[in-house]
Amino acid sequence: MNIIETQKLAYVYGTGTPFEKTAVDDISFSIKQGEFIGIIGHTGSGKSTLVQMLNGILKPSSGKVLLSGRDIWEKPKEIRKVRFKAGMVFQYPEYQLFAETVYEDIAFGPGNMGLSKAEIKNRVHNSAKFVGLKEQLLKKSPFDLSGGEKRRAAIAGVIAMDPEILILDEPTAGLDPMGRDSLLEQIVDYHKKRKNTILFVSHSMEDVAKVSDRVLVMNRGSLAMLDYTNKIFSQGELLAQMGLRVPSITRIMTKLNEDINKFTEGILTVDQAAEEILCYLRSYKKNFHL
């Protein structure tokens, strides 16, 4: 079942002015329930504009966004309900924080859904736990948190609404490597447990390769590719023409394959590469009786 579908989707900034610019142009695709979709593209390719149309933050200039088969703008006065189903975490989400305490910040979304106090409390604590936010931090001001903690609090606020779709726009941007890896692990764990649909926008090819089922590639406002992750990253030359690069380990293994021609195309992680190399060495040893 398709949870999201777009039909000839387009968005134009500054329509009718000298600054008119088409940010997204004639995009059609579908995403199945439960998929983890990576979204990549050069700066200015239209990634953020695209995902902001998927949950109704921006209204398309033309075309449609279908959520579970229904046009999200069919009833404009009910667009807020769409945002409960498709939760959005912006780039640098700590700038979304505003309440006096972390607890109040996380509780804001569920509170607008008309839930009981008991259910709101349950969701706040569960979402904080999901993102690795310590219990004692809930009573603190969000502005007293570290950068990584603020990021987790903002993401917890969206998770607390229990959206069918979680849209993450550069959620690890600006974090140190350890903080980035930790947050990414939490997101993957959440996806496995919740089994919802996640759209993950990132400039990190390594992160996208590590977590995504499929990858959507944007280029100059258009949909360039949408395919399984290994197939996308096996097209290094085409990605390079769009100002993108494949993960380092993929590039290394592709180069090795030019001489050996024994490895799978589109290797995405160091663990995959290690396994392939070990298999090759065992085979080599066996064939030559070493």
C-alpha cells in the first residue's frame, strides 16, 4: 500500500515577481507504508521544498500530494490533521523549541491532538526514551540543554504525536561524529519498533547508504532517480554529474572491482566490504591451495 503519492507536483517561489523560481518541477512518485527513504541532492535541488509539501507546510503551486490515497488539500481547513499524520522535523530542529520546560515542549503536539493528560504524559516519556533523552532533563528549560540534547528534544516532540510518516530534514547536521551516529541509531531503532514510514533528507551519503531502503535523488528541482539504495550508489559517475558522491567505501570497492571483478556492485558499508573481501580471500586461498 502506498502511504504517500505525488502527482505532477510543482512549487514556484515568488510567482509573478522578478524573483520567480521553480523549486520543484513536475514530480511524481510513490512510497510504500513502512519504507525508509533517503532523499539526497545538491544544495538548492529542491529537497526541503519537496518534503515541506508532503505534510502541508507548503501548498503546491500545482499537482497533488496523496496521503493514504487522499489529497491532503482536499479540505484546507483540516490541513493540521495531516501534520499529525506526517510529522516534520526541520533542519536544526532545536530552533523549534520554545516552551519553559522540555516536558512542555514535547507535550505541545500531543496536547493539540486533544489527548488526555495521562496519554500525553505517556507519550512524552516514551518519545523521550526513544531518542535517548534522560528523564531528569524533562524538567529543565530546553535552552539549558546541549546541542545534541536539544536535537533529541525537538525530534521527541514530533515522535510524541505518533505520526504514520516521520520526515527528517538533515537531523544530524552540525553534530559531532559520535552524536551523529548515536542519533542515527536511535532513529533506526524507532523505525524498527514503530514500523512507520521515514523520509530522511541528508547531505551525508554514508548516513543515507547505511539506513535507507530506497533513495530519492533530486537534481535542479526534478526527480532524477528513485531506486534501491545499492542501485543508486552503484551509479557513481551519474551522481558525480549532479554534484553528489557515493559513500567512500562504495568508491573504494568499485575501484577494487575494476581489477578483481569479484565484488557485488553498490557495496554500502564497511561491514559489507569486509565480508566480501574475506569471502574473496577464502576463495582465492582454496583455489590456489595456500
